[in-house]
Amino acid sequence: MKRVGNLYKKIIDEDNIRLAIKNAAKGKTNRKVVNKVRNNIEYYVKDIKKILLSGNYEPRPYIQKHIFDGARHKERTINKPAFYPDQVIHWCLLQVIEPIIMRGAYKWTCASIKDRGLLYCQKYVEKAIRKKYKYYVKLDIKKFYPSIDKTILKNKFRKIIKDNDTLKLLDIIVDSYKDRGVPIGNYTSQFFANYYLQDFDHFIKEKLNIRHYVRYMDDLLLFGNNKRKLRRQIVEITNFLKDIKLEIKEDRTLAKITDKPFTYCGRKFYKDHTTIKSSTFLRIRRRLIRVYKKRYISLNDARAIISYYGILKHTNSFNFTIKYVFSIGLKKCKEVIRNESRKQYQAI
């Protein structure tokens, strides 16, 4: 792949910085520091340009937060960068290099990519099941973000970028996280993580010749008709990942596709229909009941309900949707979100 140069002048372009401030501020207009920057945007555009031109950019320490994510309340450590200048600089960089990173991406790499979310992944899995495959393989990479090797990642960037100033900025952002891997919470991390596995995706498709394969960040799903061949391919996949310092979890699955469903990315896939996991149904139901009892719908509640409706309408969950979502009212939720959007638009 041909390497790209002359990127830094695009990164420090004032129009690019101005757009970066607006993008970084989305959904954060209730914060004082964000409004301070937005209200004097031209000053901060020039300040960011000065920081980047000086070559002395030093990221601030991350703000660490522990959360319990998902139905199983999996503990995650979130490392949040300062809004100014760090988040703005991350946007400045990615607005320029994202097309370069994405040009070699496998079509069915999902998660943290525009228009490639859960629905995109779900449609592909449903299509693969109906191809009458006998077996599926489900693999998960162990502690993916913390296991990413910084040296390997930085060397991978040098395969596609030849601009020294841009590479230096990438190195600064990668090395700003003092622990191993890349931090969960950095806007850059999701792009870096997907790019880290780009060669791996091509290995599966071009070397192993696996026809139907989808990856949702660190969750891998493969289909095939020959059980022995799939076992050999699992060994080759494991060895490839070892070379880039990654490891497959022990709870890997190689199973026959039967009338019983299998679970992937929060969906239960049957041969002829798709639902969501029971634990997800329960979590959504509890939230909707709490919202129903409130006098007013908050912005967070409205966004959650619209999100739940997006999940439910693309699965076989019609009765559940009628009973719980429609009883609150989608129009009310959309109006709450619309009003907030008007406020943000007027403030920009």
C-alpha cells in the first residue's frame, strides 16, 4: 500500500481545528470548559495551531474512572483525556488520517466505524446462517485494548504514513497512556484498535480463505462446513495473534448450527429469526418501567428509549415493543431530543 505524506499541514489547518472543536464539543455543552472554548473559538483555534506548530505538545494526565458495563456488570477502567487541548487535538488528527486508516479495512469489520454498528453486523450474520453452513466458530480476544503492543502499533502507522510530524503526533498520543496497550475512553483508541487488526482480517480472508467472517471489535465469528478444517484454522488464527501479542480467550466455541440459537454481540440468532438476549430484555424492561413512572422524560431517558427502539425494531420483539416502548411514546422522546438539538445549534 502506498504511503501518504504532507498530512501535518492539513492537521494544523485552521478550518480543520475549528471543525475539531465543534466535533469534540458535541454532547458536552453542559460543561464549563467546553463552553469556554466554544464561546471564544477563534482564540483557541490559533492556540491549538500554535501548540501543534511548536512540536512541544504534552498531553495532560488522564482522568480515570471505573464503571460496571453491560448486563454482567463487567468492570472497566475508563481513561478520559482532558477536553482541551487533548480531545480537540485527537479530533484534528483523526479528521485527516481516518480515511487513510480505513482504506484497507475489511468490509465486515464492525464497531466504532460509521454505519457499521450492531445492525450492520446482525444482517451479515443472518445472511451467513441462511447460507446453510453446518458450523460456526466464535472467538474473543482476551483483554484486547490493554494487550495492544505500542511498538507494533506505531510500526504499522509507518506502513501507511510517511509524514514525520504526523508520525510524531501519533507516537505522542500512543505513548501518553503510561500503562500497557491503549486506553478505553480515548477517541483515538477505537480507530487504533481496528487498524491494529487490519492485517489479521486480511489473513483470515486471503490466506485462510474463510468466506464468511465478521469481526465486531474483538469478537470474531466464522462459518464453515468442515469441522476439521475449522479446528486447523483456529490454530492458525491463534498463532497469528500471538505474533502481534494477542491471545484468544479459553471459552472459544466451535459448534453445529442447529434449531437452537447461538448468541453473538447481544443477539440470539435462530435459523429463521433473531431476538435479543434475555438479560438485555430484562435490562431494557426495567429501564422502561422506571421511565414510565416519571412525570417528565429526561434527555438521557429519551436517547435511551430511541436507542432501545432501534434495537427492538430490527429483531423479532414486536409484542415487547408495543407493550413497553409505545406505552411511553416515541413522539415525546423525539421532541425532547429535538429541543436539546435546537439549544445546541443556537449556542454554536
